[in-house]
Amino acid sequence: MTRGEAAPARADALYSRLKAYEGRAAAAGTGKDPVNEPMIRHWCEAMGDANPAYQGPDAIAPPAMLQAWTMGGLSGHRGRTAAQDELFELLDGAGFTSVVATDCEQEYLRPLRPGDRITFDAVIESVSERKSTKLGTGYFVTTRMNVRAGDELAGTHRFRILKYAPAARTPAGDRPQQSQRQRQRPQRPRPVINRDNAGFWDGVADHRLLIQRCAGCGTLRFPWLPGCAACGSPDWDTVAASGAGTVFSYVVMHHPPFPAFDPPYAVGLIELAEGVRIVSNVVGVPYDKVRIGMPVELEFLRVDEEWELPVFRGAQERLDGGAG
């Protein structure tokens, strides 16, 4: 066998080993809490969702909370199997050492109500053939979780990641001069851009934060969705946010560490002047000075040569003035 023939043969052999993991169990467990009204209320308040279906004696849980009932918290779940770790170790050993989440897909089959006890089981559903992407060459791994209320299937959650070998970098002579720290710093993960949110990211590229507005009832909504939750209309246009807002809630991230970020840092749920909310970084003030109700202003942060993100700058001088 020649050297040229050896590489495809190795790739075929690896793919056969990867495919053997399809259908293997990845996790199983029981939700740590039953479906409950406080969690539903907190979710709706954070998302700004006032749908009456989620309130009162006959309330159901928002369908998008499906995964929330399966989360293990900081202590995790004990029902995780070794299969997914083995699969990732096999990919790591073959040079596919980087990972990025690409998309998730949920299917809702039965409304969940307060008091429902949740069980779940997850399997490695599929491993794609080797794919070439802008990030690099790798394999898409899809995990499917079935979520049950009692004996009834309530929904499914598919989560897809790309395990890849990073593409070769542009030769140093063709790149703008950077500091040693910039050259060594890993890239931030890229958002998943699809037909439902592409317009938002086009706006960011033009330094505009665009909010969807329903053409039927005029309700503003964020994040972007294909239809209006208030009246169901699929028609919409956009309005540009003024950029003014306040910190509605926030967390300070200490753990887990991620190579592209420098903890601790503040992540805020920002209530815009227009009334919708967005999750973003709070910058310009120390992480331990961020406070609920703090006024912030939109700006766009360049995180690398290709990418900018909307962030919100707190006014330190206004903080200091208020402290007196």
C-alpha cells in the first residue's frame, strides 16, 4: 500500500470504529426535582414570557424548558456511561481534539405539568462521515435524549457537536501583527447561524442590535423566533435597539474555565429600553461591582479578526456617584 492509499484506509478504519458507538447508551437518570411552579415562574420572568398557559391552576411548563428538568446541577448525575468518553478519547487520539456545539433540536410530544416526575435516557444517535468545515475537518456527533413523564414520552432533545482538527492557520506573514498573547489565545466559539437568526447577525455586523417586531400585533420579541408567541403570526419586521438598558439579573462566571475566556467575568440578563431582554457580557466595570438595576449601554466588542459581539458597558462613574 502506498502512502497516498494509507490515509484513506486509516480514515475508513477510524470511521468504522466511530460508527460502532451509534446506539450505545450515553446517560440515564431521574430529574432532581419534579416539574414545579417556582422554576416555571423563574424561567418565564427571565425570558419575559407572560403566556397565560404557564400560570394558574391548570398551568403547563414552557415546552422549551424540556432540558431544564433533566439537568444535574453542579453535582451532576450518576447515570452517565463510559461510551461517550470513550468515543471522544478515540477522536482525540486521531487528532480531532477541538469541539464546538453546532445545534440542538427539540420535539415536544406531551405538555409537562407541575408534579410530573421526569426520567430520561440518552444515546449516541449518530456519527457523521468525515466533514470539512471552515473550522477544520472532523465528525459531527449527535446525542438524542428521550424525556419521559411517568411512562409517557414527553419530548426528545438532540444535541450535535463537531469534533474537529483545527484548520491550518494563515501564514504569519499574511496576518496582521499581533502580540504573543493574541497569537496564543484560542478563538471564541462561533454562534450557530441559521435562517431564523441570520438577520440578527447581519445587524451585528453593521453595529445594530435588531429586535423582531410582530407584523400582526406589534409585539417585540427577543431572541429571534420564526413566529409570534403572542398572536402566532409568522410575519415580522425589525426595529433597532437604542442601546440603553439596565441589568435585570446577572451571574459571575468562575467555573468551569474555558480557554477563550478569562474568569471571573460578569454575564448579565440585560433589559433593553424597548422592554425585551438579552444575555450578554457586562464590561467596563469590575465583575464584583455589577449590580441589578445598573444602567448599561450597548457597544460592539471585536473578539478576533473576524468576529464582533454585542456587549454592554456599565458606567463606572455613575456607580461611584450612586455609592455616595
